Amino acid sequence: MTSKERVYAALEGRIPDRVPYGEFAVDFDTVERVLGHETFLRAKAKSQIAFWEGRHDEVAASWLEDHIALHRKLPLDIVTFPMATWEMPPPGEGPPPRRIDANTWEDREGRVYKRSEATQDITCVHDPVRDARVFTAAEFEKEPEPPRRDERSWRILDAVVREYRDEKFICGPSGGSVGIVLLGGMERGLLELAANPEAVRAATRCLVRRQDLADEVFIHPDSDAVMWAEDLGYKTGPLIGPAMFKDFFLEANKQRARNVKGKYGKKILKHCCGNINMLLDFFVEIGFDAYQSIQPTAGMDICRLKKDYGDRIALWGGVAVENLVGGTPEDVRADVRRAMECAKPGGRFILGASHSIAVGTRYDNYMAMLDEHGKLCQY
């Protein structure tokens, strides 16, 4: 089987020749070890700083060339396009923020950005514009404008897709997921659900319309699936309860899935961290073909999930990212063996990390994961 055929078999409940292997993302420090040189691929903070410095062409070249090279080096059956792999910032977006210190920036609107040394992300930690905004239902009733495609970004995406479309399973971008609509960010958004429900409902309807339009721009015709990446849970449970999810967001998510599946014929793979046990029946009802991440440190046990859901949705995970970062090679091998023992039988299983090959992953641990998969993957 080709990688493409192997993944299709796993998603559709057929038995492939071997258990597919894939990752939501492989972060830059592992990419550099694999390729033997520095990269901007999945180097989120480094790429953002380079954009602020006007080095767009340098980043674009690295994203394209290193993405292709990485898939030649690693036995990945699935090609994905997470953040910092293809989507360039809008041209002419204004002056870059001024640097306050080594890890802090402030833009002309007063937004403050911080870099995390641990994760190598840059995050907006203070947004006075967003915080001062008052949300009303009326502002979301206007019909959205269709987005324009950034040709620089599309050239990167298209080149990688064309390289692997006949060989590997291509999981590309789309107009985006709905998930849970949180107006004004996480904390405020949860409050808006209770205090301003009509605005949330109107924003959700508007989001569905806008993303249906965006599918026409962002779904690549040669892709096999789209990846929707939005976390819906904490370590102890979902961000909102199942009754509220059903009331506010279930039909919106189903409508988006119908557009992607019915109009474009694509599979939908769902990346979601956290404890979302109470939402898994909704994942099946929405029509997700695979659930990726499966965070064991948040109470998501792949063996239990295989027993309860393995005939209805493919499970993609099995190796704790915490063991890849802070464990030993034997810890990682034990994760692979356990996942293979309980999730491999009957198909609908893809081996991968419980999130990604994240920043800080020990290279020997990752090589142990690949080696153990190679020993046990055959059906």
C-alpha cells in the first residue's frame, strides 16, 4: 500500500498493510536534527520575528524546501499544514511592533506580545482593543465577504501538495472549524456565553457563513482531508458542558462538516487536546473521521477509547508527548507497545504523539518511537 491508501484504509475501518504513522506537527528543533541545518519550519517565534524584520522570502523558502525534505527523511504517512508551515502574514499589514526587551514587543495599538522560551511561541498577552470591544448580535448579521487567497502562501502549499499527492495522505487547510466560539478570548468568551448569548449565536452563524465561503479559497483540490485544530478541553474536562455545546455549537459544527464532506468530498481529522470524554459522542455525530491528540495526562486513555469508540471513529495518538520530552526511550517504547496492543486490532488506528513532536522532544526518544513502530506496525 502507499501511504495514501494506508491512511484511507485506517479511516474507513479497513485493515491496512500496517499501522499508519503521522503527526499533527514536527517542531523545528527536531526538524533541524533530522535535516542537519537550521530551519524556519514550525519555528513559530523565529518565523514571526523574521516577518517583523521583513525577511518574508527567506521564511517562505525554508517552509517550502524543508517541508518537502522532512517528508523524504521521516516515515510520515500524512502531510499536514499546521501553523508556521505555509501561511504567510498579510502583505502591508503595517509597521512591526517595537521591541521592549529580548522577549517582549508592543504594537502601535498597545498590544503586548511575549515569547515563551519553553515553547518558542509568541503570544499576545494584552490586547486593549479587544478588551474594550462590546459585542452585539447586530454586528454579525451582515453577510461576510469572501476571503482573498494569498498567492505567496498558496505557492508553498501547492508545491508540497504536488510533491506528495500521489504518494502520501494530504491533510490540508480549509475555511476553518467552528468548535466553540469564544468572543474576546478564552476567559471573556466563556463569560459572554452566559451574559451575551444572542451575540454568541449570531457570531457563530456568521462564522459558519464566512468559513463556508473560505473553503472555496483554501481547500486544495488534491488534498484528501482537512485538519481542524481547536482545543475544547482542560486537563479535567471540557471548556463547556455537553448541554451547552449541543445548544450553541453542535449544529454549526455539523453544518461545516456537511460543507467539507458533501461539497468537497474531504475527510475531516480533528486535533483536540484536553479531557473531552463528554464531547466524544458529538465528534461522531459531527462526522469527524479521526480524533487526534488523545492526551493521557488529561484522562484520555487510548485503550478505553478504542473499546468505546474504535468502531466509529479512527484514533490517532498513543505516545505521550510528556514522555517524548521528559521520559526515556524505554518509556516511549512502552507507550508504543501499549497503544499497538489495544488500538491496532480491528484497524481505525494511526500511531502518533499525544499532541505533536513538540519543542524539547529528546531526539533519542523520537528515534525510539519510530523504531518501535517499525517493529510492531505490520498487520
